[in-house]
Amino acid sequence: MAGSVHIPWYATGFRGDKLEAAVTEVAPLALRYGATSYSVYRSRDDRYKLLQIAEFEAKADWERYWNGPEMVRFRTICSGWYQVPIVYAWQDLVVRGAVAPVAEDSVA
């Protein structure tokens, strides 16, 4: 069943910018493991708080990404940059909607 994984990262003192840069670098690698999309959000209220989201068709693909060499290396190198434990959560997709952009040449 399709779903997304929400990974809440919380940076340690004065490492918010470094953690943001590092997560931004590893997030797109999820596409190599079958993710259909990814995103990274940073809270405006708490600049130490980041949320990484990756959408997958199968949970097994997520597990290959999380346990893959790139993410293991990331967690090893950046281990002092975020609070542990990292408690990610698989979310089943129930419904989705979006607004389609209007092409400029189709406007009358």
C-alpha cells in the first residue's frame, strides 16, 4: 500500500543549518530506492526542527533507503547534529488532492 514516511529531525545546539544542509543532500536519494516524491520542511517557529517526508509505493522500498549505505553513512557522520532517537512513522495514504496549475496561454 502506498504511503509516506515522516522523519522528525531535531538539531542539537547551533547545528540547525548544518543539519538542514545534510538532510537536503540525502533526501533526494530516496528516489533511487523507489520513492515517488520527497520533501524537507523546516519550522519557522523552531529553527532546530526539520521534517523529512518521502512517499513510496511499498514499505520495503523505504526500508531499503533507510538501511542503505547512504543513510547509514549520513546517520554516522551527522550523529552529533540531531537528537536521538529518531522515531520515524509510516503513514498509509488515504486520500490526496491538488490544484492543477493553469497554463498561461489557455487564459482567455
